[in-house]
Amino acid sequence: MIRSTGRAARSEARETLALPGATGYAAAVFGVALVSVLARALRPGLDASHTSLLYLVVVAVVAYGAGAGPAVLGAFLSFLSWTYFFIEPTGTFY
């Protein structure tokens, strides 16, 4: 069996990794919510800069598994969550 290489093979592989439709967006929302809850529970031991790296991991995983659209949503929600919960004064966007 001859395996194709190049752009066609990468395109085939990408199609099998992509989450269908709204599942990718749901994964982005759930991932950001999960990191927010875990980081709030671990807040005394985590600095705000370390928390931002946790959000970055969520965005990278969503981008790899679901594509650009859900990754952008995840990045935006991560920014809002990080600003609201971890940047002083907490509980505001100011």
C-alpha cells in the first residue's frame, strides 16, 4: 500500500482530529470553566502568571483538537476569566 505524503495526508489527518460542530465550542467553554475552578481552589499557591499558563494550555489543546474558531472563543473566555478572577482588584474588569 502506498501512503500519500504532503498536503493531502495532513488534510486527512486534520479531518479526523477535528471535533464536530458545537462540540469544539463546548470543549472551549468547559475547559476554561474547569481551569477557572481549579485555579481558584489552588489560588494561594498559584501566582496570576502561572494561572495564565493554565489557560494557555486549554487554548492550545482546543486549537489542536477543534480548530481556530473554538480556540478563539477559548482565548477570549480565558482572557475574561483571568482578568475577572485573578488580576487585582478581583471581581471586576477594571
